[in-house]
Amino acid sequence: MNFLTEPLSQPFMVHALLAGIMVGGLCATLGVFVVQRGLSFIGDGLAHACFGGIALGLLIGTTLENSTLVALPFTVLVALGIAYVLRRGRLRGDVAVGVFFSFSFALGVLFLGLRPPDAPVVNVESVLFGSILAISEHDLWVIAGVTAVSLLILGATWSRLAYATFDAELATLSGVPVAALDYLLLALVAVVIVVAVKTVGVALVSSFVIIPAASARLLGQSLPGVALIALGLGSGGAAAGLLLSYHLDVASGATIILVMSAVFAVTVLARGKRAS
């Protein structure tokens, strides 16, 4: 019992666990649609877009804590740009994301370099790798609000979003607003990515979206089933990783991702044995 009670006696760990459970579950649920559409690279692209937005916020004088207020609209605009190119252009999803990925990250590096010499020093490591143990009560309320709104939107659009994901052409003929749903999905992923960057950083946040969803896809039989499994794996992986990192005294974000990766590896091996 000490494995649970000792960390939970620390307020910062309680905040981190709550944030990790919410972010992990939400990212994994959205990841089900991202993986199904073959857009696994989108998490990386939007995470690096978020870096560009954070750097822009720092350039115009906001603090690192408040720079996400600039990063949010910046990342959503990039997401909408990716959706537009995917729908109007003749490029594959990975190419479109790769272009915006490079552009946004280069802008971020440029913005950081343009800051005046007397500007406050920025801990770039916390931006790249997150600081889930530094989650404040205010951050928790923001995460909870984004989680609640995102789940409400997903619930309201679930059947149409699923239809558009599996057969976009037939969905269009049936009167489903496929284009609007595409824009909505990528904008929603962008918002969640910006919130999640606070926990595991730019470098690791895409793993929150992709790994639990990929594991769930191997285990589930239907889209609702896959989503529920992904939700459990995302939230459970975040909680288990945090507890392990506390007891082993190692980096929290990296441990969470390693736990999720271990679950994916076990799932692949188990599927391979059943297939043989």
C-alpha cells in the first residue's frame, strides 16, 4: 500500500496524477480517430507548432506560464492549415504535416533568437520535456475544463465523426458535413496538444496521442470498444508511469511514455502469438 499512499501524501503528486489521468485519457481517445485516419504524425506536427506559438508568446513579452495563451490560437491555426491542405491539395497526410512541422519549429527557433538580450531566461528543457510535477491547481482546472468540453464535443459528434472516419465519400453522399468534422477534429487535437505540452513537453506529447490508441486498435473489435480501451490505457499508463517515476526517482514524462510503450510491445507480442 505504501506504493500508493506515500506519493498521494504529496500535494504535487496528487496534482500530477489528476492531470496525467485526464490528459492521458483525452489524448488517447482522440488518438483513436487520428490513428484510424492514418495521421499518426499529426501529434508531432502540432506539438512543434505549439513550440512555435510558445516562442511567439515569449517574444511579445508573455511569461512562460502564460505563453500557452498565444500558443493555443497559433496551434489551432496550424491545425486548420493542415486540414485545408489535406482537403484541397494533392499531398499525403505525412507530407502536409511535415511541411507545417518544419515551418512551425523553425519559426519557434527564430522567435527565441529574436528576444532581446535582457529578456528573462527561458528553461527550454521544461518546454521540450514538460513539467508535470509542477502542475498547479489553476492548471488542473484548465485541464479539467478542456477535458470536459472536448468529451462533450466528441459525444455530440461521435456517430458522424466515426462515419466520416471509416468512409468519407459515403458519409458525404449521406449529408454528413465531412469537411467541417475534419476541421473540428484537428482543431480539437490542437487544443488538447497545447494543454498536454505542460505535462510531458513538446518532444513526448505525440506519444500520448498515438501509443495508447495503437495498442487499443490491436485489442478492440469496434470503435467504441477501441476508444474505451484507449481511454483506460492512456489514463492508466499516465498514473502507473507517474508512480514508478516517483519511487525510482527518474523523469516523469519519459517514464509514462516507456510504460505506454511497454504495454504496446506486450500487445503486439500477444497478438503475434495468437496469430501463429
